Amino acid sequence: MRHKKPLTPVPVVAALAVSLLAAPVPAFATPAPQADPTAQTARQPLERQVLPGNDGWAAAGAGTTGGSAAGADRVYDVSSKAELLAAFASGGTDPKIIRVHGDITANVDANGSPVSCEDYAAGTGYSLTQYLYDFDPARYGTTREPEGPQETARRAAAAQQAATIRWDIPSNTTIVGAGPDSSITGAALRINRAENVIFRNLTVRDAADCFPAWDPTDGATGNWNSEYDLLQIVNGSTRVWVDHNHFTDAPNLDSAQPTYFGRPYQVHDGAVDVTNGSDLVTMSYNRFSEHDKLLLIGSTDSATRGDVGKLRVTIHHNVFQNVGQRAPRVRYGQVDVYNNHFRTSADSEVPYGYTFGAGVESHLYAEANAFTIPADIPVSSLIAYFKGKVIATTGNAVNGKIVDLRAAYNAAAPADRQLGSDDSWTPVLRTQVNAAQAIPALLADAVGPVFTAGEAD
């Protein structure tokens, strides 16, 4: 595949994409083979495709078309950070298509030279050794958050990294991997106060925080907190389709990090978070692997962050492999989770916590998902309580057998943490729904980056 010069517009041979209207079918339809990626992109280039009608919450209203309407002068092939950021900036919020070639690395300077954690800290006075000395709970205590010269220095160093790796994707953008090997490494990507974005066919990995913050007041024993998500949908962003990507920490897993103050020095935060009043999101056919905190939907327990009435998200036909928690954890939103495969290996390097988190005012509808888990993970642990009141679970299978997940959770939960059946809504924006037992085979080779984008002349 030929790589292009930075920001060189390329001719486009395909006509504008239109939504492919897909009528809903009854739940537990007979499994159908997945569409052949080569045949699909031969009919219509990947970068010109739009979210099909009825495909989750992002299909509501005007639907999600991304940059599919881009003219020839707004189609870009990029293979470096500088080229990608220039493409984001070009044309403002006009429809644009960006095709990523190879791996784009975030922790580099304007000339493309690598930038290390030590480089970010240079001149700030930050020293991890001194930070650990100053805030050792035996010396500093456990009742107040860190403050003082080393915390100030840590924040300054963190700001240097944030300015380098945090990139905002503008409205009316389609960004796709040009091939299955296309990737972005080390970036904290955001869809921030934006709308109508398509994000497809990319491996996104290792948004490692060089400067995690110690908070002795977080939980019973304190925690290290990192800053960056692989992809953050935030601040009222809406109409977003995230499809056929791979989100992972590998090869830089948190399990390889040291332990300080008796707590893991965690350098990764979320995979894809939807917060602060964002809305109408569909996540489909993605692979999530080797990551702890997956999908946080909802900012805080407070109702003042714009989340009430928003956070409508569909999560379908994804594979979650060796992940820890939040798949998803929900506050306030109506979140439809169906036909996903959750796989945890006995030798997973990411400790398993839970899958579905029922938070404040959450309305999570989990149907026909498959769980493949070791015998030592109790079914009752697949749901976790975070002040939620209700949850809908139907037709889910654990190791091939249909299980009532809510009943299993309630059987082990104390009286003050029981979850009622959520009959407040029924998802309708769905494509084909298959029986849970069919999902592992159906998704075996169908998720993650599998496409090849169109070529320029």
C-alpha cells in the first residue's frame, strides 16, 4: 500500500454512502455467517461506509455518517502524528476522511523524535523517589490528598505529557485504519464536544500515564490513579460509531508495574469511556483485551454533570478477552449490551473483578451474551453493585448454559444491595440478535481490525 505525503488530498472513486436500512429481527434468530470484509469493501470503500439504520443508539435520529460526505480535498492518508493532527485541524468540522497507515506513535516531539517520561519531567522538579518518600502513608497519613512541592511538580510533568498525547477528533470525521495492521500507540484520543464521528479498523494501545497520582483517600487502602483513556467520548459528544477496533494495553500490562504503598502502580485508565452528557453511541465488533477498566458510562454519581437523560449506548458483538472490570459500568444511561462474548482465561494477567456494574440510576439491558470463564469465578460476581436499583438480564449463557445472571447475583448479595428487574425500557435499535450459545463461534474471526480501506489513484 502506497503511503501519501502529509495532507495530500486524494481522488475518491466512491459515491456518497447512504444508510443501509436493516429491519429488526426477533431475538435469537438463526445464526448467519458474518459478511466477508473483502466483499463488503469491494462494494463500498470502508471510509465511505456509514452506520446502518437501526444499528444501536448511534442510528437514532439523523444517524451517524461521519466524514462520508467528504470531498476529494478532505480525504487524507496519514502515517505520522504530525500528519494525523494536521488532518484533524484541516477544514475544521467539515466532513473529512482520514486513513491511517502503519503505526502512529503519540510520545514523540514535533520532529517525530521519541519523548520519554524523563523528558516530560525535565525542569519540573518531579522525582518518583521523592514523591514516594513525601507521601508514604506512614509519614504523610491517609486522610488527605497529596499536596506540596512534589505534587505540584507531578502535575506540571503530567501537563507536559497531556499536551503531547491528548488528541481531539473533530465533528464529521471518519477515521479508519487503512489495513488490519494500522494502529495508534500511546495516544489519549478524545471525541470532545463533537458529533457525528466514525472510528473503525484500528488497533489502539497503551495510553500509559507517566505520572499516576497517589490518593490515600481512595478506597480503604488508597489507590494509584492514572489519567488517560484509549478513547474518551466526553462533554456532550453525540452520534459516535466505534467499530471493528482492538483496544489493549499490551504489551505494557499493568501487571508488569511495581507496587507502591501496597497498591498496584496502575498506569492505564479506561478503554472507551462515555461521560459528561455524551449520547447516542454504538460500539460493535471490537476486541477488548488485556485491560482492566474497560467502559465507564457516566461521569460521577452526581446529577449535575449533564448525564441525566443522556448516555444512551449500544454495545453489541464485541469480544472482551482477559479484562478486569467495567464492561460496562453504568450510571444514569440506557445501555443495551447484547451478543457479546466475555472470555477470561485461567492464566489471565489481568485480575478479574466483575463485568456489569449497576450504578446510580443505571438502566443496563444485558441480553444473549456469552461468558466463557474459569470455574473459580462465581456467576454471582458477573454483576457488581454501585448504588444501582435495577438491571435487565435475559438469555445470557455461562460456559454454554443459560443462566439468570440477576438471580445469581441476588442470591449472593446482601439485602441492601439487591437488584430489581428493570422493566422501564426495551431496546429496539438492534440488528440481528443471536442465541447466546452461538456467539463464541459467530465472533471467533469477526471482531477487531479486519478491513482494508480504498486506495488512491
